[in-house]
Amino acid sequence: MGEFELIRQYFAAAQCAQAGEGVVLGIGDDCALLAVPAAEQLAISTDTLVAGVHFPAVSDPYLLGQRSLAVAASDLAAMGATPVAFTLALTLPEVRADWLEAYARGLNQMARQCGLSLVGGDTTRGPLSLTMTVFGRVPGGQALTRRGAQVGDLLCVGGELGNAAGALPLVLGERDAPAEIAAPLLAQYWSPAPQLALGQALRGKATAALDISDGLLADCGHIASASQVALRLELERLPLGKALQQLLGLDGARTAALTGGDDYVIAFTLPPAALDALLKAGWPVRVVGRVEAGSGVSLHDRHGNDITPGTRGYQHFRETP
Ligand code: ADP
Ligand code: MG
């Protein structure tokens, strides 16, 4: 199968590549054309996933299709952007119809879930690698950046933390778990649901935001430095799922939540006065700390003790009794 036939059969023909809102011209020309309404801005982000680095070389292609797009769409969520379109740069070692068919199905499923149209890409031969570029739109000046956190704001997250990190040893086949524990964790890893609606609901409310891809501690560090504030995290408040705690125990689950990657949950800062309305509207907002004057990220136990892990070799976040 030639390159053009492959593109046509698996990607141009996919439902997510048919006409979408804001797409003037999709796959097939030298460029796609997007219409951005006046007074809105284009939000753009690229993510690359490399086999053997970001996912096991032998992975279910359907799940990989979902995950590769979800990871990229999560950046749109974190900016408060409305999804419009994406491109796919696909590098494949060989053309395997069953692999491509399943990959395209997973991609299509996530694209429709997110409201993203496939408008172009590139197809080359080489070690398996997937690059997604996503495009969203956001009213001028309303994008949620990492910069605006204010002293006195609450530090919040949009859901449970650590599940994807808990799933990793299962994904890699290093560990087994009963289905009722493994299933919810693996689902979080393979098909994270980008918090697009939450991101849009936070426009004009959150003062800073990002999606957690490298663990809460590290990612909060980005908000702290961009906003020139300190973030204080409360160990006790970390939202941990039941399956994660069953798999890793409380200490292990906390470690996963604080340092594990791949959650793709939004972390954001919020003036305290804005919290009630969000909770009443049913948004999954969990307060995990607050913004203070200073710099960096600190972690505190329920007695107020500073238990911020050192930079080296710190594995667990035990509370002092
Ligand atoms: P060009 O040589 O002009 O860069 P290509 O031959 O690479 O164009 O691609 C032809 C068309 O197919 C373009 O519209 C491109 O965006 C699209 N395309 C290529 N690969 C993919 C893919 N994996 N998924 C979606 N569209 C693709
Ligand atoms: Mg061209």
C-alpha cells in the first residue's frame, strides 16, 4: 500500500476527518485552513509519543490512538481552549493494515469525544512515533496561563491523582492486579479524559492553570515560578482513588499522586470566592493547597509540619505520627 492510499483509507476517510466546525479546508491540500472567529485567539500545542519511551513498543493500537490524542488535547483543556482541529505526524516501521485500522479507530473515538477534526498530517517510515498538533480557540485574553496565581488563591485539581502512575507497572507487565483494581487504573492510563469542559468553565475564574503531566509537585513548580508565588500543598487533601490505594497502599498512592506522571488532570489556582459556584455547578474541583508569598512548592502534613521531599532519593511521603 502506498503512502497516499494509506492516508486516504485510514485517515482521510475517518469520521473525524470529515467537515468540522471552524475547518475551512481539511486533508488533501498543502495546508489545512481554519477559520478563527474575530476576537478569538488560536491555542496550539504539539506532543510527540515515541515507542519504547512514552509507551511500550508493543501496545494495543486502539488504546494508543486514544491516548496519543488525549495527551495533546489535555493541553487545550489546561488553557481553557475550545477544541477545533489536530494534525497527525505518523512515523511507522511498516504498514500493517490491522494496526492502522485499530489505531485510526482509537484516534477517531477520542477525536469525537474531544470535538477535534483531523485536518492533516505527515506519514513517514521509521521507528514508531506519533506527533499530534492540536488547535483550539479561546476568547482573546481569556486563556488560562501559568502566570496569574495570586497570594491567597486556593490551589485546586480537577480529579483523582496518581492513577496513571499506578497503572504504569501494569502497562509494562511488571506487575499484576485483580481486574477490579487494574481496570480503572488502566483506563486512566490508556484513555485519559481531557478536562476540556472544566478548562472552559474555568475561563475568567482560575488565575493560573496547567495539566498535570509530570506529577503534582513538579507541575505546581511551573505555576509557582511563572506566577512568582509559593504553592503550599496539603498531603491530607490529595484526592486518591480507591483502586490506587488498594494497589499501592496510602503512602504509595500519595507518592504516585505527587510524583507520578501522565494524570492529565488540570491543576489551577482560584480566588476562594469562586469555589462555591464551581462546586454547586458540579465541577470536580478538589482543593489541595493554597498560594502564598514566596517561591517554590512545599508539602505539609496535617500537623502543619513541612515534609517537602528533598530533591534526591525521596520515595515516600509518610506523615510524622
Ligand atoms: P505534502 O507533500 O504536500 O506535505 P503529503 O503528501 O505529506 O503532503 O500529505 C498529503 C495530504 O495528506 C496533506 O493534506 C496532509 O496534511 C495529509 N496527511 C498526510 N499524512 C497524514 C496523516 N497521517 N493523517 C492525516 N492527514 C495526513
Ligand atoms: Mg505540500
